[in-house]
Amino acid sequence: MTTLYLVRHAEAEGNVYRRCHGQYDSLLTHRAPAQLDCVADRFADVPLAAVYASDLYRARHTAKAIADRKGMRVQIRPALREINMGDWEDAPWALLPRIAPERYAEWQHNPAQCVVPGGESVIAAGERVFSALRELAARHDGQSIVVVSHGSAIRGCLCIALGLSPGQIGEIGWGDNTCVAKLEFSDAACKAVYWNDASHLSEALSTFASIGWTNVKGAPSTAQLWFRGYDPAHDEPLFLDYMRELHRNAYGTLEHFDADALAAQAAACAGADPRAVTFGMLEETPAALVYLNILEQAAPGCGMVGGLCISSDWRGAGLSQQILGQAISVYRARGIECLCARVAEHNERAKGFYQKFAFENRGPVENACGKHFLMAKPIKVPTLEEESALFDC
């Protein structure tokens, strides 16, 4: 018999930015290291013969935390990847019912049968991963191993392991980040001892607790944004309202606020990239601005934030992570390695925002409005090839 611990990766960008990340490769969040310590602690006294992982960054680095504690190396298996979400990859979840209402309704209510154009079903992903698990279990007969994979793929696996029909996949529920399933393989049989177990996490470290949930299956529910593009002919007044608020918050005055120059700059950025200036929408209501000054670089490979702002009615509703996720999505697609913002010396609200999301202070910069700090956050996802020395591929 082989004991196989199937682990979901730690908190990753898509989980909290509320974006569809299947095989889109993304980073772990600033909260993930604490989760990784906890899951590594969980396995500290469990004898393991091997640690395996999907080749996606979020899975392989979760596995690395477990393996490092034991002086082992992670063995990479691309077959353990998450479900392929095809045309939906990296889209905000809230956008999908607007662009593909029938398909999205099927994903919500009959996920086992839903296949996004260019993608695969949850069951197909589960079969792919489960086949890999069987091979690994046979290789390590009589031993215990850890395998790190992904949420939807694990649900598909559990559907098979529990002997459920595809239509019963909803009975499995969702597992929190770093949750563990214990599977016992013997001959052709597989027994699921437990699953969706994240008892090693405190509530403070639970991703589900941080974003909230509304049902017993642990499906997270938050206010979720979709992003519409900026039309200078119609949206300039709304854009300038957001920018005035940002200016007042930063400096306590509208001195040096140049509406004409800002409007011209925003129009130029939107003309160069339709995602450079977007409004975060709750249904049909603008709730946030994401303005990226793509025509300026404070340093090579640095993408500048022109302004991130949430409407006062929606502050504290969990939208800050989503506007940050939109900015990262835009700049990462443009090949930018670092997201940067200038923060006025006395703008405590902005300082708190960027510090919360692990931006680093790169030092002071001056302009007509006074002293600022350049805050920076790396957003490049290292490829497996770039990290090949860390893993057994």
C-alpha cells in the first residue's frame, strides 16, 4: 500500500485577486509563506519517500517548502497541472457571466460537464492527475509521498477516488489553500481517508476566512469586479473625479492638480493599450479606477501606477486585492517585471495599501508636489527553466 498525501498549493494570486487562473502561471501571495510554514510543520514528522508537484510556480514552491524541511528535492510532473481554462485564463471571474453567460452558468451549476473553449473539463483534469497519482503510487509501493496539485484538479481526483458520478462533484466541496487529502493506494484500489483538511491553518491564515464564504461547501463569496475600458469622450469626468480624490488624499490640497494634462495622459495610455485605464465595475456601477501610466518607466522593466482608487462606498469590501490583480495582469502581459508606484511622503493610506501587499520601498523621489517614495513589487513569474537548479525536472 502507498500512502499519498495530495496537497493543494498555498495562497496564490488568482485566489485573492478573484481571477480565473487554471494553467495561467502566477505567483504566491504575501500571505503564502506563513501557510507554507504550517503545511511544512504538518509533515515534519511524517516519513516521506518523495515530494512531487505540478510544474506551475504556485505548486512547485508549495512542494519546495515541504521538501526543504526534510532536505529533499521536489520532483516535477507536468501532468499534475491545474485544469486548463482555455479562453477564460486570467479573466476576472465577474467578467465571465457577461461575456459567456450560458457557459458560466454551466460552470456554476454543472462544472463536471463544462468545457471552456480551448480548455478541458474538471473531470478530464481529474482523470489526468489521478492517472499520474496511480503511477507515482505504484513507484512508491509501501511508502508515503506528498503530491502538490491544484484545487479543481484535486476535486476531479476526489470524485474518482470517492467513486462519485461526475454530477456529484459538488458534494466534495472546495478545499482551502494547502489543504490535504490522504489517499491509500493498493493494487487497483484507492481509498480516500480524508480530504479538504486544512486543520494545520489558523483562521487568520485561512484564505477562505480572509475572503469569506456563504455556504457549507466552503465556496468563497466576495464583491467581485469586472473591468471596462476607458472612453475619453464619455469617461473623462469620472476619471478626473477619481484622480482629484487621490490628489487630495496624497497632498491635502488640489494645488498642482493639472486636469488637462492628466486627461491627455490617460487618453494616450488608453490609446496605446485598452487595458491601461479601466474602471472596476460592480454590475453596472463603477467602484474603482485602475490607471496605469504605461508610457512612463521609473526604471527599466518597471511599470508605473498612475492611480489606484476605490469609491468611498466600497472601501473595506475586499476590492483592493482585485484592482492590484488587474494592474499586475496588464503589466505582466506587457512583459514588465516590476509594478511601481510613487507614494507621497505623508500619504498614510497609500503607504498602508502598498505595505499590505508587500511592496518594497526603493527610496525617495522628488517632483513638483514634494517628496515621494518609490514602492515596487516584483511581478515576473520565474519559469521552471530559470529555476531548474532548484527542482528535479
